[in-house]
Amino acid sequence: MLEYLLLSVAGVLVASSAVFAVVAIRTGWVLPWLRRRMFRPRLWGYGTLLGDAGLFVSFLSFRVLHSSLMGEVVFFTAMALFISGGVLSCLSSRPGSDVTVGSNPTTSAP
């Protein structure tokens, strides 16, 4: 019973994170506490969505798959998704080559 409760709470958290990721991809809007250090909100959305997919696949493997070989394949797939999502999320907070930290990209320099 407790296992189902924990999986459902984790599922709700992953689903809400996926909603915020899709909003960031579609509109470029991110949560207020991420705005100051976020340079590429759409990239953050893709990274968060990949991380959420990795968590979903790992949760799915706990309850559905019982074969040891298939469990390993699903585990490594989930970890690859989760790690690639983390890399994309990390890259989204780094400025690109054309962005200077502290400058306003909407104004042109004299």
C-alpha cells in the first residue's frame, strides 16, 4: 500500500514537471526562481522532459518488468535519458557564445 502511495506521489511530481517543461518549450516561460540564471528556457524544457521520461521509464520498470535482461535494458535506457536531460538542463543555464553575462540582448551596443 505504501509503495503505491509513493509511486503515485512521484508520478504527480513527474507529471507536473513535464507540464512546466512543455510550457517552457512552447512559450519560453520558466518558473520565477529559475529566470535569473536561465539563458535558454526551451533547452531547459527539453532537458527536463528527457529527465522526466527517464524517471517515468525507471518507475515503470519497478512495477511492470520482471525479467532480469529486460530490466537491465530498461535501467540503462532510463539512466541514459536521465543523464542526457541533466546535461541539457545544465547547458541551458550557461550563456552562449553570443551572449555576454550582464548585458541586455534587446538593446544594441553603440
